[in-house]
Amino acid sequence: MTGIAIIGRGAMAHAHARAWSELGLGENILYVSTLTNGPPLPHAPHARFEPDLGVVLADPKVHIVSVCTPTPTHASIALRALRADKSVLLEKPIALTILDAVALRDEAARSAGVLMVAHVVRFFDGYRVIRESVEAGLLGAVLSVRAGRFSAAPRPSPWWHDESKSGGIVVDFSIHDFDQLNLFLGRPVAVTALRTRPDGPIEAVVDYERGGVGHVIGFMGMPPGFTFASTLDLVGAAGLATHGYSGALDSGVLSAVPDTVRLQTATGVTERLIAAHNPYRNQAEYFLECVRAGSVPDLCSVDSAVLALAVALGARQSLQTGSRVDLAL
């Protein structure tokens, strides 16, 4: 039996528990570890509450640890789990500093466990279709990528609204879009970010080594009740791709409206309908395959998580200084 422990009890813990349950592993969730007790997670009803992480990591029946805690604890908890030779599905961002991120990457290379950072957008079906279209050469060389995400203000939180603990919007929210830019455009060399008003959207431009350019916009000031939305648009030498997503983002994503991927090339225009799905399940399934095979998760590598953090931190620095930030990678 593949024993699972979930560290945390917030929205991401619920999402991970639901994903494991949809894979038929709800009964395998042996522990929920937080510092404060509470009701059982709906998809892990038989999990034992255990506030002592050491007890969880010492249990040989635990093979996988889902780390769903506030960002400041990501690196330290994941390091402990890897040193106990557990496989770790770690919520993004990988850490709050490049130093901690690199230390975690190096520990993963030594551990018998597998580390994957949960950049779940890579497992959204619409984003997957665009990625596979690029890999198939349908768009030719990708020249420009525009990505955005938009939501209402986040709920009150003892840590999220403190940028020293969350990294703010660019690190906690827009990091998904920086990850997409890197995926399609390669090695980033500089980033410039601006915000024209304190409560307005944050916009960033990322320059790439091969000459490509990426644009990201992130805004968490939409009115209450606004359904989360994200966009992805690619300009390639041979065509265009565009996708918009609208839906929930917490305990399993179900699209609010029918979404499509639209591709336009010299041969014409095609549209592909994206059905409702749970990308957290897709993510957990891929991670489980890697754990069982003892293989590195190439689809969502640790190096890519470090790179996304580097761009996000550079964007945050650019916001603070008002200047272009060169990325020393």
C-alpha cells in the first residue's frame, strides 16, 4: 500500500486529498498533520490527526507526503521529508528564496524519494493541449507569450497578506504564468514589472535569451463573487494559439463555462473544446507514476520550479525598485 500524509489543512490540503481520493487512494491517506486539530478532511475521513511531523515522517508506512502548508514552511518541511526518504508533492512556490530552493533541489538529488513542485497549471487540459501543439511543431518557433490570471481578493489570512511570508501576488499567484513563459520561451534573462496604482494589476515583461518576449498580468482585485479566470496566448512563427479558463481553484477545479483552445495556422482555424476536469487529480496521477517508477518528474521538474521562482522574485524586485532586473541564473 502507498501510504500518504497530508501536511496542512487549508484549501490546497483539501484539493490534494480530493485528488488522491479520485485516484482511489482516499483510504491510503494515513495522516493529516497540522499544529491545530480540526474536523477531518472530507476525502481523508480515516486519516489520523498528528501535530508532530517527526512522528509522521518516522512511520515506514508513509511513502508520499503532500506539503500544503503556508509558503514560509515549504522548504523546511520538504527538506525533512526528503531526508526521511519520502516522496514529496510540494505546493508552489518551491521556497521564498533561491538559496532555499537550490538547497531543496540538491537534497532531492540525494534522497531516495521523488520531489515534484505542484505547478498545477501544467496539468490543466487547455494548457496541455497548447503545449502538445507546440511540441508537435504546429506553431513553429514560439516568439511571444502572453499569460494572465485574475481573481477577487483572497480571503483573510494570517500569512498571505504579509508579502514577507507569501511573496505577494507575483510570487504566489503570477508564478504560474512565469512558469508557462519559461516553458515556451526558454531561459529568461531580465524582467521588468510595474503597477500603475496600488490596487491595480501587476504587469511584467520578461526578456528571453533566444529573443522571445513574455508578458504577464496578474490582478486580485476583481469584485466579490468573480469567478477565477486565466488566459494564455502564443504567437509562433507558423501560427497562433489562445486559451481562456474560468472556474474554481480550491478543492478540485471544475470549469464554470465551456473553454476552448483555438489554433490558427496557414491551413486554417481549429477549436478544441476542453471538458470539465480536475487538474489536481491529473497532477497527483503523474506524480504517483513517477514515484512508483522511481523516475524524475520531467514534465514538472524541480529546475523549472526554481526558474519560475527566480523570475517571480525578479519581478517583485522590479516592482520595488522601478527598474529592469537582470536575472543571474
